[in-house]
Amino acid sequence: MSSLNQPKPVRLIVGIIHTPGAKVEECMEELARELGEEAYRSAPCPFDGTSYYEEEMGKGLLRVFTAYKRLIPRETIRDVKIFTNEVEKVFSYGGGRTINLDPGYIAEEHLILATGKGFSHRPYLGGGVYADLTLMYVNDEWKTLDWTYPDYRNAETMDLFKKLRNEYSKQLKEEYRR
């Protein structure tokens, strides 16, 4: 019989896709009220790995990644996804989103995104939310999977996630040393 232990907390991240005119700063303030202080925010870069969001949000979309200082229990990612869906509605305009929020977390072994879309590799978490195993950390590198999103596959993004993972691992060691 295996022994049941609580896993270590994880580093919360949010991938943000937005229209050029979106109220991103207001959105970030709303996120901070619920999720806490940011540890990192990337500069905006073109979101051009897919045209998936163009029909709803238009062309010229931008991508930003954030990470938060406070570590969270893994199971709370479901509630974070429900919250970010509500935030998206606040910043919608004319029936479409201007901001798309994709929360997830970095653990030492993988990167998980929370989604409302079920699929064979996405376990159900409840409340309409599924967990998407997006990247695995093996032999000191992020490894993509067949279903990893194009913008999570690129070298710059994986370098960023490696940096965030290293900072997270350091934070874990410091917090568990006390």
C-alpha cells in the first residue's frame, strides 16, 4: 500500500493573451487582489503560434506570462481557473473577450494548465475544470508532449519556465528549511 502524502505547493502562473487595446493593467490589479503579488511578468510579445483566438479576439494579439510569489496547494488551481474565467467576463466587450487568462502551475516535475476543455489527457478536477499536462521536466529540461500548445513549445518560453522553475525550487528549499 502506498502512503498518502500531501505534495509540495506549486508556483502559480497565468498566461495572458490580449488584444492591443485591452485593459491589461486593470486586469493584472484584479488578479493581484485574489492571487497575490507578482514574482515575474514578461514583456508583451506577439501571439502568433496559432490563429485559434482571432475569430473572437481579432488579429495582432499579444502574449504575457506572469508568475506569483505565494505558493499554492495544487488542488486550488481549479478555483483559480473559475476565478480567471469570471475576470475574463469583466474585460469582455461586445460579446467577445479582450483578455484570455490561462492559469496553471509549475511544479518540480511538470507544468499544468487549467482548462475548461476536456480531452483524453486531461483529468477532470471538478467545477467544469480539467488539468492539462503541458510540459514535463526530465533530466534538467522541459519536454513537450504531442498536445503541448505551440507557444509553450518555443525555446524562449521554455527558457522562461526553466528560470521560473529554478526560482520556485529555491523558494521551496528556503520555505521547507524553516
